[in-house]
Amino acid sequence: MSLIITDECINCDVCEPECPNEAISQGDETYVIDFNKCTECVGHYDTPQCVEVCPVDCIKKDPEHDETVNQLWIKYEKLTGIKCVGCSGE
């Protein structure tokens, strides 16, 4: 499942540089996450780095973009061109 930044965002700027896929950018009022680029850090880290650094806990699962871990691996491979060798992706 992709992540979403809620309106509780305080625009502190700590999440954007932590995203390895460059999925986070400044929106009109708060930061936003591009669903097409968000892999929840699958392929990069064990946990989503934006969630780890967010001081107000405003980054949640996006219920409108339900994805399995396998789908996140596929997205990671498309974004990076790096094939996951030896992982089940499940």
C-alpha cells in the first residue's frame, strides 16, 4: 500500500530528503507522496523512512492505493531497474 501525508503535516521538511524514490514533494498546502513512486521503501529499507522521521505521525497507509508487498517490489524494480534476486516479494 502506498503512503499518504495527512493534513496534520506541519511542513517541517524532514520527510522529503529521506525518500529514496523521490516520491515526496511540496504540495499546495502540505507535502504529498506520489503513489506511482512510493514503494514504502521496499527494496531500500526495512521500514518507510518518512514514517521514521515524521515528528507528528502524519504519514499513513493510503487506503485508496492498496498494494501487496509483491506489487511494491515490482514497482521498485520498474523505478530502479534493479531486479530483486533471491527474494520472494511476498
